[in-house]
Amino acid sequence: MFWFLAVIGIPILVVLMLFFSAAEDFWSIITFRIDFSRLVGDLLHILFIVGVGIVAELFSLFMLIKDIL
């Protein structure tokens, strides 16, 4: 049951982290105050969050399948 909840919860957690991480950058893009060096730095930060989320999701799926079988 824990792994099932983790499989559902990890994508939700990653989306929330991305939303709060990029909210200020979206506002700076909308208001045309874009700093490209900051956007590149934040892009690396977003890629790191997505990468950690993918690894966590794959591990949770593996453990869920292992427990079912």
C-alpha cells in the first residue's frame, strides 16, 4: 500500500515543487523582465527536480511491482 501511495504522490509532489520553483520566473517572463542567466540557472534547477522525481518514481514502481509479484 505504501508503494502505491508513493507512485501516486511523487508526481504530485514534483509538480508542486516545480510550480513553486518557477512561479517567480514565469512572472518575470510575463512582465518582460527576463534575465537569461537566471533562466539558465533555474532551468538546471528544474531539470534536477525532474531527474530526482523520475528516479524516485522508477524506484517506487519497481518496488510496487516487486511486492505484487
